[in-house]
Amino acid sequence: MIAMYIGIGIASAQTWIWYPGDYEIWLGNKMNNRRTERGAFFPPFWRQESHFVTVEFSTQVDLATAEELTIAAEGTFNIKIDGKLQFGMPQKITIPAGQHKINIKVHNQVTPPALFVSGATIKSGSHWKVTSEDKEWIDESGKASDTSTTTYMQAGSWNFNDALSLPSQFSLVRDAQIAVSKDGNLYDFGRETFGYVKLHGIIGNGKIGVFYGESPEEARDEEHCETLDYLQVTDGMVTNLATNETVQLDNIYVFSNSKAFRYVYIKTEGSVDVANVSMDYEYMPETAVGTFRCNDELVNRMWEVGQYTLQLTTREFFIDGIKRDRWVWSGDASQSYLMNYYLFNDNDEVKRTMWLLAGKEPISSHINTIMDYTFYWLISIYDYYMYSADTQFLQQIYPKMLSYVDYVESRTDADGLVQGLAGDWVFVDWADKPMDKHGQLSFEQILYCRALEATAKVAALVGDSENEQKIAARAADVKSKLLPYFWDDTKKAIVHNRIDGKQSDEVFKFSNIFAIMFDYLSDEQKKEVEKSVLLNDEVLKITTPYMRFYEMEALCQLGAQEQVMREMKAYWGGMLSEGATTFWEKYNPTDSGTQHLAMYGRPYGKSLCHAWGASPIYLLGRYYLGVQPTKPGYDEYEVRPSLGGLKWIEGDVPTPFGKIHIRMNKKRVTVKSDGGRGTLIVGKKQIEIPSGKEISVRL
């Protein structure tokens, strides 16, 4: 079994700590439950968890001299020194010289129990142990129980690094902004945005309707716009009719719930009037470390709009879209992680999102209820390790990985493969043609296999050799069945599904894309699939950026960067030509006018700012600047740049040690790296990239 880390000794930093995952779940509940549907509260439909209300924090120290500790806690707490309970809830306590064990138990029903300890050498940090049940009791003789079965975890933390920075008080940043133009009562804020609408100069009595839109059509359509608010103004008091909150009328009324919009339309009834509308833009402050520029301004614009799309959907967590769901979906988030590695490189954002998606034991459904999304979550954890080398997070999250693998295995069929069972949502993608979700879907088996492989690698990294072998064997068994069960040599493709042992005739791009990406096909089969599926106009086209992301990646892995550049300019450039200021949830070039706004049977149901639309960030960083880690945390990496039909490219890729800068034109490639051991690969040339130096190679 996995050997859990036990913190002994001194840490060099201090921060607020909590049970790993608990703060993330609590914060996620606050965010996920802010969704409304035309003014009605709309919570997630999957099981929502809560934090452990009592948590014990402990560490062991060896002091040369006595040391005074300052203690702060979010909750009621007690302290034991070497097993002896101390009086009260002391804010300061002196620890004598020598070896000691410190145990602090914190209780809080409302917010996650959290602890901050500050001393000359003793500081709260991730080296502390935490448990939700210490299993300690005293028998009639006074003998303490055996606590060896207590499960300890390394403490969770973020960046709350002083006693006054209470984790429960975290909030996003707000900046005041004004509309850029006004057409009657329609206010245009210039581009897609997110925040709190402010009404200025309310006078009189009556009802105010506030209608939000990502387009002017949506904002003006009172009956069908996705989000709206109503206020009742009576004798100097303002009541929000959705929340029943009443406040005294002031010069400025600020709505208590944030909304996504570009346009705001105001309609009044009675004698009430509104002088002006502004907003507080709300955002997670992120620094865009990754950059990309080239000779083609359309491609530059794609990068800029992708960056802004990811910025808007990077909040407390990586969410899907800012207008409709505003939830954390594992499939969307998995792509956000990858884009993040090439833009912000914010590891904390990745970890918070993964913890929230993981939920609590016992596992009773797939993540977000979607089978594919459980597999994406497992795969993304090993990907995160490759970009970060964060072994501590692997230790913390690994038990959850095992639980999900066990849950999936408990639902496999006689072939050891997965099928959609009662309660499972088998998603794959939004497709413009009915897709049979019955039986063994090749797409799900491919993701399942990769998820098992990723979990086996993590098991090896945390020292759990027994489960490593078991899970790796399970992955090998699934992999051994993929081609015999799903490959059709006549079609030169992987077919969609298999029911009662019989292959279907349907061929979709999805499973073929992932078989290429995960290297489950021979080189010859990859080329066959490229021709018979990926570049075959008779196979159903993909119309979501979600799956176009992977389609473009598979083609890049096949060396088709020029083809991909044309596709990106047509697809993402097509959205820009339609006036997009952020990238959409879905784009079908054959649609026109307000057809681009419709989805889910609703005229404005489509999200026009969706995280999975920011794909060019990852594709340009990974396959044109050509940078990827080959050992965890970029200890070793490769740079395999490609112009893809452009005249020149230049940009930065963020890493744990700094940046890797690449410049390339048709004559020369130049690379400058702040660290790591890199290899520049151009054609058949492989050149070492010295740490902290610049190299330049003539092509």
C-alpha cells in the first residue's frame, strides 16, 4: 500500500493549511451554486459534498531552544503538546527545547477548519499531517488506543501566507468599467465580459427589468434571453425580486450576483428611471507568461482572443462558460489545464480544480456523472505531473485515483470493458448527427485504457508497486482488445461501437483521433486513418472547439502543421469574422445570423465564451513553438518548432524554472531557455540547449 508522507522537522515557509480538497470543495460549492436560469436558482445536478467539520493537524519538531508559537484558526480549536491537552485556545504558546509532537484539532461547521502557526522555525505548511478522524480513545485503565489505522494526509494549502489572510474571505478582484456605447436603453461594453452590473441614478417608483446578452438580439429579447434580473423600487427601497433582498436606495445599486454579458438592456415600468449603467468586472488575476506572435495578424488575433477567453473562464476554478453553466466540468477543465501550461502556468488553479472534481468518498457516480469525464480527470493528473514535477500533489490525490479506478472496474462488463449503465452520461461530444451510445463505445475504451495507464504511472511514482502492477495489467488487457474489437480493415478505421460482440458500421472521428494521440495505432494505420477518417469529407465533421482541439492535435502529431494552420484560420478565424470577442462553445460555418446563437433548443442557449474554445493557445505553444516536457517539470524538454506555412513565429513558453523563448523563420531557429536540459529538433538535427544560454541554428 502507498506510504503516506509524515511531516517531521522544520519548514521554511508558513501558510494557512487545511484538509486537502476540503477548501476547494467549499469554495467550489460557493461558485457552482451561483448559476441561475432566467432568475431561478439552478444548482449542479451531481452530488455536492461538504468539508470535514473537525480536522486534526500535527507535526513533530526537534528544537535546540524553546520557541514561542502564534496560533490562528478558522474555527474552535484545542492544542496538545506531547499528548497533553493545553488550557483554552491560546493564541500564543511556548514549546520547550527538545523533541515534541504538536497536535491541533480545529472544528468549524460553516467554513473548512484551517490553521496558521507562526514561530521562529515552526511554521504551518504542507509538511504538516492532517486527518479527519484520529481514532484515539481511552479505555477504562487509562490506556490510549492504537491509532495506527488513522489515515494521514499532507496538509492542503494555497497562497494565504499571513495570519490575517483568512481562506474563507477569499474573493476575486473587481475593477470598475463603463459601457463603450449606448443605443437607447441598450448598453454595449465592447466585448464579452463578466461581473456585477451597477445601476446609477435610480429615481421614482416602479419595476426595472435588466436583460443580459452576449449579443444585442439576446439582450433585447425579454422572453428568451438566458439571464435577467428584476428590481422593484418603492419609496426609496429596492428589492431584488429573484433573491428577495431589499436595500435602501442609494446613488448606485450593485447586483449581488455576477453575470456574463456584452450587452445590457434596461426596461422600466411605472415612474422609475435609470440614469446610467456600469459594471464591476470580476476576475482572477493571472499573468500571461506565455506569448505568441507571427507574421499573420489573423493568427495573432486568434492567440489574443484565446487568451482573453481563458482569462474569463479562469476563476476560482477552471469553468466551462461564463454565461450559462459557470460550473466545473472535467472535460472542459482538462483542456483548460493544457492551455494554462502554455499561458499562465498556474499550478494552484489546476490543483484546486482537480480537487473539486474529485469530490468525497464514497464514489457513487462518474465525475459530473459523465463516464468520459472520469477518464479525463485521471489522465490529466499524470499530465500535470509532467508539467510540474509536483510529487506532493500525487501523494495527496492518489487515493482518490484508486477509488475512481475501483469504481469504474466495478461497472465493467464480461470483457473488462466499459458500457454506459444506469446513471451514466456517455457524452463524447455534441454532434450534428444522432450517435448511438449503447454497447461498447470504442471512444470510451480508448480513454479508459489511457486512464488506467496514467494511474499505473502515478502508482509507481508514489511507491505503490502492488497496485501499479494490477492496474498496468488491466490497462494492457483493455489495450489488447481495442483493435481486434473495433478496427475495420475495410474501412481502415476504428468503428464507433460494438453491441453483443458485433461491430457497428458507423465511423466517427472521435475514437480515431484519440487512438492516434495515444499511439495505439501503428504508423501505417495512422496514415490510413488520416486519409480515411480525418481528411475524409464523408465522415461527420466536428463542429465543437472541444473535439476540434483533439482533431488538430492528432493532425499535428502526424506532422500536418500546415493543414492544421489552414484549419485553425478557417475555424477559429471564422468565429472572429462573425464578430466573436471570445471563442464559442460550438461553431458551424454553415450557420448564419442568429443561428450562431442557438443551442439546446433555445435561441440563445449557446455559450459565446467557452473555455474549450481557447484551443489555439495550446496548439500554437505545443506544436508551432514546439515545446513540451520530456521529463517532469521540464527537467528535460524538447523544442520541435514548425512554421506551419507561416513566415516567422516567436514566443515564450512558461516552465517551473522560467521561460523558453523561441524565434523561427525560414532561415534560422533561435532558442533561449532559463533552465532545464533541452533538445532542439529541426529536421534530422538534434542540438543541445544549454541552460540559461541562447542557441541559434541555421536551417
